[in-house]
Amino acid sequence: GESVGLHLPTLSVQEGDNSIINCAYSNSASDYFIWYKQESGKGPQFIIDIRSNMDKRQGQRVTVLLNKTVKHLSLQIAATQPGDSAVYFCAERDGANNLFFGTGTRLTVIP
Amino acid sequence: SAVISQKPSRDICQRGTSLTIQCQVDSQVTMMFWYRQQPGQSLTLIATANQGSEATYESGFVIDKFPISRPNLTFSTLTVSNMSPEDSSIYLCSVEPTTDTQYFGPGTRLTVL
């Protein structure tokens, strides 16, 4: 499958600060990307997605940026809260409609 | 969205035995998927299970080891056969009720002794 990886395996931020989680992907033909949040003992939870014809998409406190030139994806979380502590995965969809997940980044919010 | 449940939530099994994991969704969906998440790692797709057809397995996964049933549009099972300690993982089912968006169940945590 495609290579979808993350630059930082762990990230610690102070409560109230902004968090940025990065992801690199290898398949330039992928046209759909998703960020998932996985809390301990639970399945991944959909956060936000973006299609390749967009550079930026905003949700509630979250923003996803897509740079197709360098095949880079990032998730920005504004005013990070303790409840944001989790492992975050990026995923890309290939031409066969399969979803490939990156390795994950563990976000820890320090009160 | 979709509400997905899995049974069992966790199990401890002996080497050489088999375990069947059930996945139930609260609405009819065409596409269901089974993933494996090994300890501390990301998710790997095992197979796609669409109702009315044979499951499609990804490279490295075979039907004899991971037989899948999809008897209707709300239910699927994954069996982990002839288990070894290397099969210790979290097994997750997911569904795609609308184009592109996948929703995941809570997972089944399997430990093989």
C-alpha cells in the first residue's frame, strides 16, 4: 500500500495552546484525506477530511491543510484542551478506494 | 454517521484456537471493512466485506486465516483461525455509509497466549 507517515510520533502541548500534527504521504494520485482521533480503548473517530482540489478546510477548532506539491498534510487544533489528548492518524484514499493509515502521533495536553 | 458495535470487546485465547468477532451496525451499509491494529501501531486493512460477494483480502491476509462472513447489510463476522501470539491485536470493523467517510467500531482486543 501507500506510504503514509508522520513526522512526529509524540507531541506535548500546554492547555490553551495550538497544536499542529503533520503527515506525509507518498501517492500523488490520492484524492481524499482524513484525520482520525483515537482515544485509549476506542476505535478511530472521524475528525475532518479534505479533497485534493482543496488546500484548506476548517471545522470546529480544527483545520486541515493540504500541500500537494510536497505531499504534506497537517491538522491544526486551536486552543487545545485536555480532551484532545489522543493518538491522531492521517489516512489517504487510493485509486482503488482503499484507506491507508499513517503511523499515528500521540498528542498529550499538559494542564 | 453510523453506530457500530463489536463482540466480544476483548478476549484472551489459547494458541491454536479460533475466535469469531461480530460487527453490528445500526443501519444498512454496503461496504464494511476489517482492520487490524497491532500494539502501538497504526491500522492495517485486512479485507473489504461487501454483502452478496466474497470478501476481498489485502496483501498478506488470506481467507483461510481470516474467514469473513457478510450475511446481510448490517452484520459481519471475522474469524481469526489457528491463532498464535502474533495475532494479538485490536481488530476493528468499519463501515462507509456515505461516499468516502468511514466510521469505526470500538474494536476487539485479542490476546493470544
